[in-house]
Amino acid sequence: MDQLKSLIREVPDFPKPGILFYDITTLLKDAAGLRRVIDGLGSHYQSQKIDVVIGIEARGFIFAPAVAYALNAGFVPVRKPGKLPAATARIEYKLEYGTDALEIHRDAVQPGQNVLIVDDVLATGGTAHAVVDLVRNLGGVVAGLGFVLELDFLGGRAKLPGCDVQALLHY
Ligand code: AMP
């Protein structure tokens, strides 16, 4: 896993001063690294029946479809407001300053379906928590959440009580 870490570029002061940005594009372009990440995100759920894998816009879209393919599941996008064309369910959540919102098609998850949520980074957990609520509001069952990396010091995991949370790398 240390080798995987070495493939992630750390960019100080992006997108604003004081933020250390974990840039996964350097990992994505490495064939062996990409394979290890997709295999790693899916492997924990291989023995379960996952119906759909959700990717959170935007970087979740890079990983979730490949994980869905590996698990023989479908892929569902959770998008920023105003992007999905049909009837949507919406959730608003708090940011450090102000609020943000995410949407999912109402018919994207059926009641009782097992859902795996995938994103690149678990930071404060606000985004992931909102998506868990979105899935549950539609009657879906959150089988787990998978992240490439988790910023342990931000404590995002605490916002996801009772959820199975897997991260390949920890910082
Ligand atoms: P949060 O809601 O705080 O857990 O933030 C999660 C979202 O913000 C993820 O979708 C990440 O893509 C992005 N994110 C937050 N912090 C970072 C960081 N330091 N480096 C890269 N992406 C980040």
C-alpha cells in the first residue's frame, strides 16, 4: 500500500491556501496502480450481492463504474444539482461555509437494493453522509462505502455510524 501512496501526488495550497490536495490523476495513469485500486475497492464486497455501485460526482465517477463492472452490479451517478434530467431526490448538506446539494434519480435505487457508495477521498464525511441519507430515503440498503483514501485526522468516519467504511489508504 505504501507503493500506492507513492503514486498519489500531494499538492499544497490547492484549491486554496492551507489545503493539501491529494491528486489521484498520477495514480490513475499507472496501469498497475489503477488495477490495484479497482480490485481493492471491490474485493471486500465480492462475497456480497451488491446491486448498484454509486459514484459521487465528480471523482467518484472515475472509480465506481469499474468497481460495478467487477462486482457484476449496476452503476448509479449522484450528481450536483440540475444535471439529472428525470425526477430526482435531493439532499442538502452543510459545508464549512454555506450549504451544498446532491441529487439522484428517484428510480435509480429500488427499495431493498444493496448499494455500495464509492468516492476518491473521505475527508470530513459530510458528502458521504449526505449520500447515505439519499440512498436510505429511496429505501436502499447501504452495504458499505469505499474510498481510495481517508484523511483520518478529519474524523469523517464518525459521521457514518453503523456503516461499513473501507479505505485503501490512510493519512
Ligand atoms: P468531505 O465531504 O469533507 O468528506 O469531502 C469529500 C469530497 O471532497 C470528496 O469528494 C473529495 O473528492 C474532496 N476532497 C476533500 N478534501 C480533499 C483533499 N484534501 N484532497 C482531495 N480531495 C478532497
